[in-house]
Amino acid sequence: MAIAEQHTSSEAAQTSSDKSWHGIVLQTLKRNEISLVPYVPDRVLTPLIKNLHADPFFTTFATAREEEAVGIVSGAWMGGRRAAVLMQTSGFATLANVLASLAVPYQIPLIMFVSERGTLGEFNYGQSLVCRTMRPVLDSLALEHHTITRLDELEFIADRSIKQAVTTQAPVALILNPLLTGGKVFDK
Amino acid sequence: MSSNMNTRNTKVMNRLDVTSRLIAKLKHEEAVIGGIGNTNFDLWAAGHRPQNFYMLGSMGLAFPIALGVALAQPDRRVFALEGDGSLLMQLGALSTIAALKPKNLIMIVMDNGIYQITGAQPTPAANVADIVAIATGSGLANSAWAADEEDFERLVEEAMSASEPSLIAVRIDDKPGVGATRRDPVQIRERFMHGLGVREPL
């Protein structure tokens, strides 16, 4: 009985690991044949980035700037390979020009995962300010975006949004809220 | 490195002439990404091909876009034409490319030291920085100045059989681009995808 319980609890832990937010994102990328994932790192994204590197299905690497990553995934799309970009809120704030001059007018299904900083416990005033620029920029270009706060909605939103981006040839931003990821808290 | 001396000894060439020489060498449906402004105007003027992609904005992203194409189609050679001012906006991309080492990517920098299209103002790098030294220092060992047109053609030939990414820098004059790219981004992208065999026309 004790062994059975132990077994069950071990299975539950495994399942719980697969059903982590980053596990769901990784599986959703894979299911949608998104194999190229350039990123500019973020503390919250660390487990996702680590697991992408560990999985040979993915080609994943850091870029020096977020717009560079957008250029790369745009080229990859035109060459027939699906890709997505990972970044932090402050990185998104560097993208207005490339969204308005490349992704939107050329109809590139740019898939962006943005780890949201600047809200729900932010400790850096600059981060909280830059966060406020993100949704107005997205809205000004009428870009599809979703703020994901719940683990049970993550797979549905991410999977459907990726498929919509590809079929409508339009960018999408999936904003990973601290309610989903735990966010980054003052720890030093 | 003796790149400074090489720079001074380098012949000042013409963008359209050099671009035309490159295009004449392409026999295997190689992709060509033309950077913003004069760079893609002269790519257009050299004669449209279905494997050409013309940028109408996003200054500095010719190399990253070309990297994406190169990663998507490793069996196709991918050229990127970029101006020196554009490259200065995205120097980090050189290290990204050096780290990934796509052997099918060839970068060409048209260096006139000025923002020709906005009124010929000198770039901050003009007279102080060396594009090839920057590229080499970024990890792109296979980088060189073209001494003259024949040397440029020789470097292109070498790059097409290289086992690592190549960067060729060309000193050019201050002439504006000759052509006027049709500013139709959706059609440019769609034709490019047809040219790369990713899609069939409707």
C-alpha cells in the first residue's frame, strides 16, 4: 500500500512536471512543428529555454536583440520553417519598428511569447513603466494578443493562437502573466 | 590583421556594378536578401529574380532575415546585401551568425561611410571603424575586403564553396541606388516564397 501510494505520487509528480506552464509551451510548439526558437533570455523563461536546448527537435539560441530574432523567424517562415521568439516585456518594447515595417506589412505569422514583467509585484519602476507600453503598441497595430493567467487555459490559447497566426498570416503575442509563471520577485 | 591597410588600398567600387556582378554568378536559385534603401534598389535594378527579397523597412535586419532563410533551407546558398549604416544598427547579429556557423550564408556589406539616402551624412563609423575587423572580432573569421571588382568576384566564388559563413566588404561610392523597388510587401514576400519553392501560386 505504501509502495502503491509512493508510485502514484511519483506518477503525479511526473504528470505535474509535464503540465507545468513551460512543459505545455514546449509541447505546443512541437505539436505545431515550430522547431526554431531564438530568444533573448529572461529569468522566468529559464526552465523553458533549458528544456528547449535539451530537446533535439528544437534549434534554439540567444540573439543580441529581440528585433534580430524577429528578423530570423521572418526569414525562416519565408524559407518554409516555423519559428517563435521568446522575450521579456522590456524586449517587446524594442519591437515597434520591426512589427510595423516587417511582420505586419509582409504578413508574417510572427509568434511571440512574452514573459510579463512590470506588474503583480514588480520591484523595478522602469520595468513597471515599460510594461505599460506593451498593450498600447499591440493595439495600435491591431495585433492579436492574449494575456495568459491560468494553467488550464494555456494549451488552448497557445495552440489555437499559433494555428490562427499561421492560417491568417498575422503576428500574435502570447503574454505569460505572473499568475501563470510565478513571475520574478525581489530576491536580493 | 592588416585590414586597415587593406581598406585604404581598396578600390572604391559602385553598388549597382558589384550587385550586377554578383547576380550574374548565381546559377542555382540562390536566395538574395536586399537591405533597406539603396541596397535593395540596386538589387532590383540588377534585374528581378524570384529568389530576391526586398526590405522596405526594419533597417539592419538583412543579415538576420538571411540567417532565418539559411536555417530553413540549409541546402540553398543565401546572400544578404547590407549597407554599412544598416549593419551598425545590428552588430550583434554578426556574433549570432558566428555562433551558429551556417555554411550557406554569405554576407556582403556595401560600405560608403555615409547615410546616402538621408542626405549623405557620415556614419559614426566612417573613418574610425573597420567593418571587416568588426566582423572578424565578432567571430566571423572568413571576412575580407574586396580589393577591386575581380577580387570581389573571386571572394564570391570562394564563399560559394566555403564550409563556414563568409562576409565580403566592398567600399562603394556615394551614388544613390538606380532602381525603384515596387513597394508591395505582400507580393514581395509571396513571390519570394514561390521562388524558394515553399509555395505554389494560386
